[in-house]
Amino acid sequence: MNDHENLKLILAGLILISRLADIGSTYLVSPKLQLESNPVVQRWKWPYAFLTLFVFVLPYWSVGAGIVVMVASLLVAASNSSKILMSRTLGESEYRSLIVATAARADPVPGLIFTLLPALFMAILGWAVMYFYPDPDADLGYYVGLGILGYAMVVAIYGPLTFLRNRRAGKTS
């Protein structure tokens, strides 16, 4: 097996681990998916989440795309993991109630700005990595930066949408 094939195999394993980390950390935070931000997962539930495990074959099509998925999945798992203590201590429903009540009390403009700040900082990091590794044909670091930017985009989309959805739920209850 040559180095390129080893790279694909190792990356496939890392993608599988990263997807399992994302799914596992999601389950630890929100087994009923009450806290899930992704509307596709909310709609199709756990079967869809487990279907995403099959992206581990991506490096055999594109190593760069595989790196992007691995990085983004690990960042999602890290974010999810930061919520495990609160969710497991309070319980999923009480934790969601706390989030909804907080969103309902927040002023909308600062609330939206504060939900966008993590995305901004992640985007700056992703851009910086891509700046230092600018050649996608020669620098795999370019794809690490692209994965960070991809995660920033997800946070920039789902963060405000989740805030507004929670705010609306808090105002109607």
C-alpha cells in the first residue's frame, strides 16, 4: 500500500471517528433531539444521523473533501461536548426550557450578534489557516482551513436560526 492509499485509509478512519463523536455527543446532550439545531436531523431523527456515518468513504473520492468533513465534524463534536454537563445535570427538557427562556428575554439584535460571534472567530481562524496554506494542490492544510470555514458557516446559519426559533417559542409559551 502506497502513502496515498495509507492517507485515504487513515482519513476514512478519522472521518468515521469524527462522525461517531458528533453523533455520540449529540446523543449525550439531546437524546430526544429537543436541542438539535440542524433541521434535517430534527426532521429525519436518528436514522439520518447514522446514515451520515457513510461519509467515511469520501477520501476515496476526494482527500480534500474528506479533510473538510473530518474537521467540521470534530468541531461540532467539540461544541456538543461543551453542553453535556448542563444537559445531563438539568435534563434535556429543563435545559431546553432554560435556553428558550433566555432567548425570549434577550434583546433580538444583541442576541443575534452574540450568536454570530463564534462563527466570526471560526471564520477568521479558517481564513488564517488557508492563508498560511494557500495551495490546495500542495497543502492539505488548505482543507483544514476550509473545514473550519465550513463549520463557521454552519454556526453562522444555525446559531441565529436556533436563537430566533427559541425566542419565538419562549414568547408564545
